[in-house]
Amino acid sequence: MTDDQRELLQKYDAESNTRDVTGLMAKVIFFILIAFSLFQIYTGAFGQYTAYIQRTVHLGFALTLIFLLFPARRKAEKTRIPWYDYILVILSIVVCAYWPVYYETLVQQIGSITEVQLIIGGIAILLVLEGARRAVGLPITIIAIAFLLYAIFGPQMPGMLAHRGLSLEQLVNSMFFTTEGILGTPLQVSSTYIFLFLLFGAFLVQTGVGTYFNDLAIALAGRRTGGPAKVAIFSSALNGTISGSSVANTVTTGSYTIPMMKKLGYRNNFAGAVEAASSTGGQIMPPIMGAAAFLMIEFAGVGYWEIAKAATIPAILYFSGIWIMTHLEAKRLGLHGLKKEEIPSKLSVLKKIHLLVPILAIVLMLFQGFSIERTALYGIAITILVSLFRKDTRITPSRFIVALQSGARTALGVAAATACAGIIVGVVTKTGLGLKLGNGLVGLAETLATSVNMQLLLTLFFTMVTSIILGMGSPTTANYIITSTIALPAILALNDQLEVAIPVLAGHMFVFYFGIVADITPPVALAAFAATGISQGEPIRTGINASKLAIAAYIIPYMFVLNPQLLMIEGTATGIAWSLFSALVGMQAIGAGMIGFWYRELNWIERIITVVTGLVLIYPEGSTDMIGLGAFVVLLLIQLFTRQDKKVREAGSEA
């Protein structure tokens, strides 16, 4: 990683803002990172400890490393560790060792805690909040603190938000001495599934798979119209299978693709937007979906394969929409693809195709019903094995150690985020806040609506806005936990009033999608802001362009809630295939309308008509498909008969 990339990541991605210490402490940190990975591999291979021990040891490793690696302030000295962080390290070890040491006593203790335990639990909450602030960022920390205050001051809350309140003892007991708070389901998933898959990704990286994805993308898409933009889409989609961060994906892939796009002739804001939108889409890309797929197993109560299957068609439509719009923009500007000498030879790409084997293997194993932990471990073993096929991809002992180290580093932000999110989930469970917020949104929609269908659409709209706001600045895993805990109940609360209930998985996917697109939705749009560090564009305009390119992410969730056939939850194979076909045709129309060009420039009336036609086609209903296809054919014929012979090379004012 170059210095420029590191600087960008540290600026926009809290998980990358780490110290670079030397000397004895560097060695200590190194050995703790290795021990963290070895502990997770051991428990994954030979069986986990009991829930409290597994989770507190995992949390202890994470907090210790966070206070050693992450400075208290973003611009603080990064070559030394201040004295107060050593105190926080000692407290982290003491607090997290309390459960393993006094396990027998604690499990026999029911309901109440001692004064010592009150202090231990209180310190644990503060350490988790500070750890999340450093490793993840302020948004999730502020939300967690607000929820803690809500739990204590419940009787003073207005209206429906009021509850009888929790005493300090009850709150601390719930947060650290039960599995309803910090040690709850989110941390459980982090301490098992997620860590091992992050480690799997770290081993893949050591084979050079990231570079290979870029080469493969160039070989497949580089010569096409607007080639570099399509390379960015393809490469980011592939990297999204092993990356858990929109920002990190934007910086690493974008440092290569954005300059290529600018050199070809794409505008700064558009080039940055293509990479930001594509990298954000990596988080919704099966099979791993930024590790959120494994959290969804626990939260939605469905199997992994059902989640991966449900995510497939929306992901296809998402990337198809970006592909179509970059193609039309290239046509509008008269841009071509890369030159032949800029494309890697097909033989060199084929020689490394074995690097895709581990990813295909884990998909197959999960499909066959292997446990997630075993799948991740076998994936690591297969990665090491296939890396031996070529000298330049081989995982040597030194690369093996680096993979263990980087896998543990990557897991720190996830562990902090899931522990902090556990506080939010715990308060919601204790106070019933999720149901109250859900009923509140449904009630607001009912007040404004004139029919049940209008109430459904308004509830979805309010849930969308809530999810985007909650998702701003949060990493993928924390993002999903927060949105599914706070925003999702509104959708599920509406089921009592609907003739056909919304499937639970459709509701989870809805809030997940809108939580993710917060990374490209202004005014926060962290992925778009990171892209401008490379493109030298304007952050807000880049975010607007990215939102336009990712328009599918703002439309498709409504469609699969209204008709779950797009998630392959319901319907026949023929019906699903037809829905995919009509939706892809619809994306072509929407893409043309958003860019303002098809076979020629479109005026504003034509743009509105094409977008409406696309929306009609995307909705999976027989009658709307026929109307939409008829309108699409008419629009296409008009375009063909009035097309411009000369390509438009000058784009007018910059979007």
C-alpha cells in the first residue's frame, strides 16, 4: 500500500487509522495479533469454549490490540503509545479475564450483581464505547451512548417512548453479565464466523488475488467502450467478495482504476463516482456480502444459502445499472476502450485462474451444508494449497505469518463494532424500543395514507430514510446490526395489516441495502469522499453522481418487498427468469434516462418517460411487464430512427 493510499484510508476509514510503533512494543503487538488468530483457528477447528468465555476472550484480544494500535485522536502521535493507553490495556485484560476466571460463580449467580461486578461491568461498557470510537468511529458510539441514556432515563421520555427505566445495576448486569448486551449475538458472530472469514480473505490477499482481480477485469472489460469504468465495476465486484469496507475497497481499487478513467476522458466527479458506487456494491455482493451474510443468519433466522440466493438478483441488477450508465456516458462522450498493448495477455490471466478456486470452493461447501466455521477453515487450507501452483502466488512461511497478522488487524474494527452494537441491541430488548419505533413509523404512515398500499409505501419510505441516517459512517457489520434492530421493526409491524405478509428476509435485505448505500448518499457519503482524494473531484458532486449510478439500490429494495420473487423466495424458475430479464431491460431504460443519452441525447420529457418505463419493467408483475415492454420497444424504435450518426464528444456542463 502506498503512502497516499494509507493517508486516504486514515482520513476516511477509522479502521485504518492505526499507529506505526517500533521496537519492543511492535514485537509485543505482533505476537498478540498472531495469538489472536491462532486462538480463533483453534476454537474453530476443535470446538468453541462456552459462550461467555469464547466471547470475552475474543473481546479481550480486540480491546487490548485496539488500545495499543489506535490513537485516541486521529492526528495524535503514531510512533509511540501514551501511558494512559497502557492503563486501558490493563483494564481490558482484567475486565475480560473476569468471566473465564470466575465463570463457575457467575453462571450460578442469578439476577443481581455485587459492587465489584458493578465496577467491572461499568468499566467494560466504557472500554467498549472507547474502543468502538477509536476503531470504528463516532456515529455508532454516539448511538450506543444515546441508547444507554434512554435505558436509564426512560420514565422521563415523552409519549410512547417512555418506559419504567433501568437502574444502573440492572443496566450493567444486562450489558456485561448476560448474553443480551455486549456479549450478545453480534459479538458471538464476530468471535466465530466473521473472524475466520476475514482470515480467509487475508490469506487470499497474500496470494495476490487483488491484483489478479484487476488483471482479470482488464482482460474481460478493458477493450470495451469506456473500458476503465467497466474494469472498476468488475474489479470492485470481485474484491467485494473478500472486502468488508466500502471505503477500503474504493481506495485500494480506485487508486488503479480512477486514473485510468480520467486518462480515457471521464470527468473527475464521474470517475470517482463509478469507483465509489462499485466498491459500495461489493458489500451486497454474494457470497460474503461484507461479512453481513453471517450476521443475517442469526438475525433473520434463515440459512446461509437462502441469504446468498436472495442477494443474487439484486446484486446483478445493481452492477448492471452501473455498467449500463458508464457505457452510455462513454457513448455520449465518444470514449473508447483501452489500447491492445494496455491489456494483459489472456495466457497470463489464465495462468493464475487457480486463485479463484478457493472462492468457488467455499460457495460449493456452503451450498452442500458445511458449517460456516469449517467452510472458512477449509477455505484457508485450499487457498494455501492452490497458492503452491505458481511461485509468485505461493504462500510462504513469511506470507503465512503476515496473513495471520493482517487477518487479526482486520477483525479489530468488526469486534469493536459488534460489541458496541450489542449495547444497542440489549437496550432495545430491555425497553422494547424497536417495537415502539416501528409502531410509531407505521402510525405516522397510517395518518398520512389514504389506503393500506399507500401506508405500506410510506412505511417503507420512512424506514429507508431511517436506515440511511443510521448507516452513515458505520462499517458493514455494525451498519446491518443497527438498521435491523432499529429500522426493521417498522416493516414487520405492518404485517398485521397486510393481506400478504412481507417475508422476514425481504425486510432484512431492505434495511441492509439502505444502510449500505449511506456510504454514497450525500452529505456523508464516505466512499464518495474517499474517491475524491484520488480523482481530485468535488465530494458532494461525486456523491450525487455515485447515487445516480447506484440508482438500482434505491429502487430494487422496494420492488423485492412488494414482490419477493426478485429474492427468489417465491415463484417458479420460469417466473424468476422472466423477472430478471424484464428488470434488466428496465435498468437499460432507467440508465438511459439517468444519463440523458441512449442512441442520441434525450430531452427532459424523454428522460422522465424512460425512467418511468424502467420502473414499470422492474416491478415483477405480468401486466406491468407487458406495458413496460411495449413502451420500451416504442422508445427504442424512436431512438433508432432518430439516432445521431456522429458521436457526441463534448458533454455540456459537468454534472
